Amino acid sequence: MKKRLFSGIQPDGHLHIGNYLGSIKSWVKLQDEYECFFCVVDLHAMTVDYDVEEFREFAFETAALFVACGVDPGKSTIFLQSQVPEHAELAWILNTITPMALLERMTQFKDKAKVQKKNVNVGLFNYPVLQAADILAYKGEVVPVGEDQCQHLELSRDIARKFNRRFGLTFPEPQTILNETPRIMGLDGESKMSKSRGNGILLLDAPDVVEKKIRGAVTDPARKRRRDSGDPNICNIFSLHKVFSTSEQISTIEKDCKCAAIGCVDCKKTLIENVVDFLAPIQARYLDLKRDPGIIDGIFKDGLAKARKIASQTMAEVRSKAGLRQTPVS
């Protein structure tokens, strides 16, 4: 039996290469090894201000990009979080055993509260409990995460242990699969690539947009002039070369940057070409899916059926152990 894996991405804007490298790339590889549940977590995305019509479109686009990037709905379950009410129900029950002190220590809440000072809502504070419910509704055993999500996954384990101690063994403690891709910084060189900060290359960016963004990206501050030598290891553009360029290109750029044999303009030109080539097949597949939206609708429908079957079984067990009466069958 394959272990069960859960992961999700918010439909709160267009996905960028950081989403691909930080999550979707590993999903494609892991779907042959695990029983995978990949969720468009739209309930989580409601913790920020959003446009209703765009929000609906982003849900479709996110799922379509999962598929365009190589997630196979024949191997993995792809579904929409809000269509499975057991997520919200389980989150409420888990709320009752989660100490506020644990949530108050969550660094992501503190960071996001600083960014959206005018909308620091309870959902933003309670976000990690819903995240735990997402995983535990399917008795997820493994979760692929980046380093910035390790604290949330540790909280999910804490919550699973608390429920098991109080009501009897029910949930596995989900284990971390740490993403091997280094943290992808934004093109501003100041923070992680983020949809809200607008500092990333989107998966659907046209070639001219990719070129403009990379040409304006921050590089090694020591290279103020063409003849100045640089340190590739502190240059964010070089970190992207490590992902999108060939080993030969990486070796040459590293050597030439250190001795000023290559300037930042030429270095960026090579990266632009490689990123555009990488995005081309993803964008072509996405456009095919957009022309026939019934494909994604069908994937959501099939995924919902499988997700609800498992989540409803989990909730029946949870209700029984927690002392709640079962819903009468009509």
C-alpha cells in the first residue's frame, strides 16, 4: 500500500515559478510513489481581500496549471477544498483542542498580519488549524513542504497527537518531505517570491514580460560596472540559473562572473532564453485546457467524489469518538 500524501496551493493569484519549483515540481515526481491528494485550497485564500469573479477564475487556472505542469489526474486526486465540507467541520472540532498559545507562535501569521494590517481576521490567525484539517481529513501520512511551512506541519502533528490522546488513536502524525529545491527569492532580491508582493515570474507570463522582469531583477550589488567582478553565490539570478540552465552554462557563468568576463546583461540574456523555453510547453498545455474547460470540470468532479468518500469516512469516525451523534440517514 502506498502512503497517502496531501498538499495544496491557494488560488489567490497567478502561479509563479516559485510555486512550481517549491511545490508542483515535487508533486509530479512523488505521484508515482504515493497516493496523492492535491487540493486547490480556496478556503485558505479567503483570508485576504479578493475580487469575487477573479477568485472563481483563479480556482480553474490553478487546477489547469497543476495539469499543465505534469500532475496526472489519472494518478493523483485533484479537487477543490470548498466543495468538501468535511474540511471546515473537522477544522472546528480541531479548534476545540488547539491551544491559542500554539497559534500565537506561528511566524507566518505574524508576517502576514504585518502585510495586511487592515484585514487581520480570525481566519488568518486560525489558518494552521484548517491546514491541519486538510491533511488529517485524508489521514495524510506525508506532506511535501518548503522550510517556511515546517512550523505549520509540526502544529498539525501536535493537533493529531492531542486528538489521539483525548479520543483514541485516529490520525497518523503527518511527516515532512522537505523540498530539495533551494528557497526561491523574488526578483527584488529582498523576500521570497510571492504573488502578493508581485516579485515573481508567472507561469503564464509572455516572453516579452519574462524578459522585462529578468532584465530589471536585482543582481550582485558589487557589480556596479561591467568590469567589476562578482560573487555568483550571493546573486539571485545565479540561483535561478541553477534551476533553469544547463550544467555547462552554470559552470561557465560562475567562472566568468567571478573574473568579470561576462556582464549581468549577458548573464540575464541566457536566463531569459532558458526560462522562456521552459514555460512554452506549460503555457501551450494550459491554453488547450482553457479552450476546453470541461476537462478541468471533469477532473474536479472525479476528484470531489474520491475526496468526499474518504473525508466522510474520517468524519464519521471523528464524530463517533468525540461523542457527536451521527447524521440520520433519510
